[in-house]
Amino acid sequence: AVPLVVAKSTSLSAQHGLLIKNRTAFENSRKISTIVFDKTGTLTVGKFEVARVVVIDHQSNDKKQNENELLRTVAALEQNSEHPIATGILAEIKKRSLSIPEVKDFKAITGQGIEALVEGKQLKVVSPGYLKEHEFSEPEDFVANGNETVVFVIINEILYGYIALSDTIRPESADAIQTLHNNGIKSLLLTGDNQMVAESVSNQLKMDGFFAEVLPHQKLDKIKELQQKGEFVAMTGDGVNDAPALAQADIGIAVGSGSDIAAETAGIVLVNSNPKDIVSLILFGKATYRKMI
Ligand code: ADP
Ligand code: MG
């Protein structure tokens, strides 16, 4: 039989948008000292919209036509990706009623973008970090700002243009971070997105710090470093890439909209991907175990 306290907490947790897969994780939730948050879809809404399309290497004098050509080429790659950036770009294609060419040899560039052959050309859609590492210089008139996630388009090893996308911070996030703070819990941001976006989100939400442009294999190391400093770490994550770090964290919290692997690895699932439900988890964990003793 299911012990009463478990049955009760399970139904209560459902009301709070939590799926508790592992009771130890729930029991330990009151020990959390630091929460490491992923950004997209957890602290932000996770809905990217194309804000700007910039073509550097012009094909024609028709600005709109150049933009559309860039978009449809990029969309060919993004069709194979499940990243929220891909969803945003494909929505723009639909809005502009563009057709999408065929791709061959699609590959992910882990944590930095994607690549494939499109119409005989080698196409890469990548992060600013990739650009730096591979010694491309940023476009002359390019000004990064913290409100936009930018992906650069490289065709046959030439920087061809970029697409800037915007996402919005969830209305509940600031409150959630503040409440955690009031309970003595630190919040850190861990993201593969660029430095300026990470800093902007971290500042707007008054978080305790951020790690930006983190590659998937480095996420695990960041969690370990925090644990070595004595922190009891909970981490949220959604991607296949996050699974090792979620497993390393003292409490892994999978975000509901994410991959199955993340959900399998984690002890807790945030059904509605909402950071305020983590506050419920902690308060509710404290209340449950206080009553038991
Ligand atoms: P996060 O989960 O923190 O948003 P990811 O590791 O998923 O970070 O992605 C990091 C960066 O890699 C993105 O900000 C983007 O620049 C690039 N990237 C990843 N996937 C794609 C994609 N499908 N299309 C374009 N860029 C991508
Ligand atoms: Mg991710």
C-alpha cells in the first residue's frame, strides 16, 4: 500500500505543478542552498520571435528578398532541430509564406548550433561563441544587446548574415527568485546563450550570478564546482544535453516541456515549466517533513 503521507503529498504536488518521481529528492528539497536555473522556457517564456534579419553578403539590392533568401536557407536546417530558436524561425517562415529548400547531412554542433548541406552549399547556423572560437570577426555594425539572442549564418565558411530573436522573461520569475532569496536560497543562471543575454536576465531577476556560453559537457563541471564549495544544489534543465548535470545535482528538476531523457534523469518534474512551482516544492517539502517528525 502507498503510505498515507506519500499519497497525500503526491496529490498535493500535482496541484502545485510538480511531478515527484523520487521521494528522496522531495525529502531533500528542504536542504537546497543553491538553485541553478536554465534560461529558455524556465525563466523565460521560451517563445523566440524573429526581431531582425541582417544580410551582410548581399545577393541583390532588394532588401526584403535578401532577408527572405537567408531565412528560407536557415529554415531548411532548423526544420531538423527542436530548439526553441528553430521554432521561432519556422514561425517567421510561415508568416512570410516562404518555401523551404531540401537539406542533406544535417548535424548538430553541440551547444553551439547546427550545420548541413543546402542547395550544394555548406551552411552553419551558430552562436556568437562559435564565431569567436573560429576567428570570424563580428559584422562591423553589429551591436549586441541583452534582449536578443543572435544566431550567425555561415555559408561556405563566409559570414553571410545573422538573425536576432527575442524571448520574454516570465512574469512569475522575479517573484520566484525573490522568494527563494528570502528563504536563504541562492539562484544562478546556467545557459548556452550569449554573455549579454545571460547578464541581462540575471540582472533583471536580481539573481546571484550567471554562467553564459556554457557547452553541454561543461554544465556537469559547474554543478560539481558548486558542490565542492559545500552547496546543496538543485538544477533545472530541459535538454538531452542537461541530463548528466541533472544527474550530478543533488536534486535534478526537469522542465515539463523538455526532452524525455531529462525527465527520466530528474527526481522532480516541473509540469508547467514554471519557476514559482520550485518555491512551492521547497515550502511544501519543509511543511511535509516538519509534520512528520
Ligand atoms: P540553452 O539551452 O541554454 O538555451 P543551448 O545549449 O540549447 O542553450 O544553445 C546554446 C546556443 O547554441 C544558442 O543560444 C544558439 O546560439 C546555438 N544553437 C543551439 N541550437 C541551435 C539551433 N537549432 N539553431 C541555431 N542556433 C542554435
Ligand atoms: Mg537547452
